[in-house]
Amino acid sequence: MSKMSAVLAAIIVATASGCALDEPKDDEGQPAGSESTQEEAKPTSVGMVLTGFDPEVARANGFEIVTLPDGATASVPQDLVQAAASGEYRPTDGVLPPHGGIESHGYGSGSGECGTSWVDISPIGNHKAALSSGMDLVSAAGSVVGVTWHINIHDTGGTSQQGYGTSNGVNYGASWVAYTRILGLSPGFVDATIVWYTSWVATSRGWLCYSVGPTATDIIY
């Protein structure tokens, strides 16, 4: 019997006896060409936008709200007020364009970008779910001074709302995380959405930043 014939005979015997041949594996031990279908659940997050200023908060923290030569407004250090008003100093963060939009209009980084806001709803069984939410500021925004936050919950039983103030979470300075709440819900699909027009944070630079309103979806069982 030739060497090739012997190899073919061995394969036929192995197959007939029910022994599976080893499949090629990738570096993680998975069959080559296959992908793991398990994904870790992650909170849904989107940006926060600068919509205005609180002059009193800004002043209490060493900043002033100034109108720039092109009509835009910005929060700048108090020792740079005159320079900003004359155009000598051009701020690159915390600038609100004249029309109140959120584009940078040549001011460097996106002037309307305050950071990110996120929400997560995780089923825990027995028709209940854990609701968590929070936000993270960009470094230029300063620290969290005050928070007003609302989340709409929509399940097969109807719609309700969860409200939060600054003390209903943990203030880490550049971020704020709401205390987790356990909700009793109806079986089936559930959506948790941050209400963009009533969910905002005031920062130490006097920025007023609103959540764009992310939605998290899951199934209650």
C-alpha cells in the first residue's frame, strides 16, 4: 500500500467510526471563519450639547459670559474678558454660535459638544429591571454643579417617568451617575429614553448642557 493510500484509509476509518476530524482554529480557539454571537450588553450613549450659559454660576467660578466680535457667546476666564470681546483672544471651547446652533464655526473643537450622556436598562427577572443613567463632561466644560434628569420608561403596560436631581446620584466632578433604580415592569419590550428637553447639567464654567436623548431597549421577562 502506498503512503497516500494509507492516509486515505485512515481518514475513511476515522469517519466511519464517528470520530470528527479537528477543524482549523483561530487564535482564540474558535473554528476558523466563525464568530462568537455573544455580545456584552452596553449602555446606550450619545452626545450632550451646549445650549446656553448661567452667568452667576460662571462668575462664582472665575468665568464670565462674553459676546465675541462675530456675535457668538462664550464662557472665558475673567482675566480674558476684554481680550475675548475685542477678538484678541479667541476661545476654542464653550462657544455658542450667534444662531444658537451646535456647530463649531471655526472655533476649533465642536463648540456644542459637552460630553456624553447614557442610559441602560437591564432585566433581572421576575418582571423587574435595573435602570441606570449618567453623563460625562469633556474636560473643557469644568465640573458638574447641578443636574436635572428625566427618563421616560415605555413598556407593554404603558409609559412612566423617572426624575432625578443632583442629589439622586453620585457627583464625580467631571461626571455624574444616577443611583440605580429597580423598576417593576410588564413583560415584553421596554424602552428607556432620556428626555432631552428636560435633562441637563450646569457646569462650573457656566455651561448649560442638554442630553441629546439616548434610548436603551431590552425585553422584560
